[in-house]
Amino acid sequence: MKIAVDVMGGDFGATPIIEGTIEALKEEDFSAILVGDSSVIESKIPLSLKDRVEVVHCVDFIKMDDLATNAIRRKESSIFVATDMLKSGQAHALVSAGHSGATMSLATLRVGRIAGVSRPAIGAILPRIDGGVVLLLDAGANVDCKPEHLYEFALMGDIYAKSILGYSSPKLGILSNGEEECKGDELSKEAYALLRGHPSFIGNIEGDNLFDGSVDVVICDGFVGNIVLKTSEGIADAIVHLLKNFIQESSVSKMGALLMRGVFRKLKKRLDYAEYGGAPLLGVGGNVIICHGKSNPKAIHNAIKQAILAHQRQVNKKIAEAFEGKEELKSNK
């Protein structure tokens, strides 16, 4: 399979994205299409991997402070070219650490939505205390949603959790301010009514359930989801920072830290966004992984692994099949 990687637009330039792709090529079975400035890319590709890398030259790219709506007119930009390769079938998946809004809008407008999907959604993967992960949908693609949209997010999240996360019977919950059916705003209440007949739906969940293992897929609008995602990232960074400060306070703390190095390594790994690669854009007719702008090589490698799995396990085909039976599911509520 071939994966198009948008090399331009990341916070730290092309180098970590290229290095992450090289790491993935050494361990995974795929070919890479690196879209970006060839003068930067060519010199970084090892001779042993040259036959598995195609370089598509582009110097223009969508900067983080550019408007996402401008992307559709920037036909020479790296993300536009990479998206068109996905659309034409030259690539089986797309990975980008560039402008997420541009990636989402181009994927939606150029590749198109899966039949029956009203709004594509970004799925963020977060760690749980039981060693598993939870999928948060939507994590920022749709600020204003209707109940129907949340229902669709649940269908797509259910498929992704089964196909990629390995949950045979994923538990779906709506993020609300209380577990009771009567809790929440009008959006979540109406979405609850739509989802009542879904076999995986467990009802409302609260914020503290996100990480306790009681739910596998959390449904909310993109406004709430993005705040949850950014808050979670901030808390994780704060925990690591506080631990470092506490350890430095006394020689006893330092000694204790030495004895617990293995524990701290495990904690850091669990909280590291790079372990989860990127966020799948669900609902478009191609496999798209949106990475954090500050992605390091490990994050890019893991994002490519996600893209490979999504293609191999036919996630989009399964979503399309689920949406064919959408009305039947709703009629069972």
C-alpha cells in the first residue's frame, strides 16, 4: 500500500516528519509518497529505502495561522496535492501534521464524505487507567452539532473501536453533566433518544468516566470535545512537571525517584501523545490521520501504523455498511 505524507506545515519543519516516515518504513510494509520540498526531503532518505519512497515536489504549504478556507484555492500546496493523490487512488491513506482545519476541509471537499455521513469527525485517542484507550468523538471538527450528528459520530466510533482499537463490544456514552437520562442540554438529550436503541449505547457518562475504563467511545460536539482534549493534554503536562519539581525538593525525593525510575518511565509513556500517533478523520471516503503540529518522529511512525491498519481492516467500507442500516437502527430505539 501507499501512504501520502504531507511533509510541510508541522511546528518543527519537515525533519521529524521525514524521520518518522523512515522509522515506519523500516518496520512496516508500505511505500511512502513524501509531498513537500524535494531539496529538503531527498538528502534525508537512506539509500536502502529509496525504492520505497516517492517524492512529490511542493514548496507551498498552509501555515498554521492561515485560514482553512484558503486551502481549497492553494492547489500547489502540499496538503492539496497529497489530498488529491488520496482522491485519485494514487495513495491509500494520508497522514498530515500540518494545518488540521485545511486537512479536514480538503478531505471533505476533495475526497468527499461516505454516503449517509452528514459531518466527518475527528477521533482523539486518550489513555485510560486500566491500560486501554478511549476514543473521543468529535474532538474539534464540528463546533455546532445537531442530535443527528452525534448519532452518526457514535456509529463511526463504534466501527473504529471494533476495527482498530480491538474492542469486540465497545461501550458508547454521551458526555454529559450527569449519568441520568434527564441530564444534559437539549443536544445531548435528543442524541440520547436517537441512540437508545443502539446495542453498544450505555447512556450518559460524566467527565471523570473518560479515563476510568467504564466507556470506550465518548460522544460529544466538537466544541466540548476539543476543550476536553486540550485540557487532558494540559493536565498530563502538569502532572509530569509537578513530579519533576517534587523530586528536586530533597535528596530523599531524588533517592525515591531513582528507585522508581521504571514507574516514571511507564507513566511518561502512557501520557505521551506520540504513543497514539494521530487522530483519524472519520466519515470521509479515504483514510486520513491528522497529527499534532508538534509531532515527533515517534508520533508520525504511529500515525502511519494507524493509517495502515485503517486500510487493511477496511474501516471506511465498514462505516459505509453501517450507514446503509442507519435508519433501521434508529427505528429500533
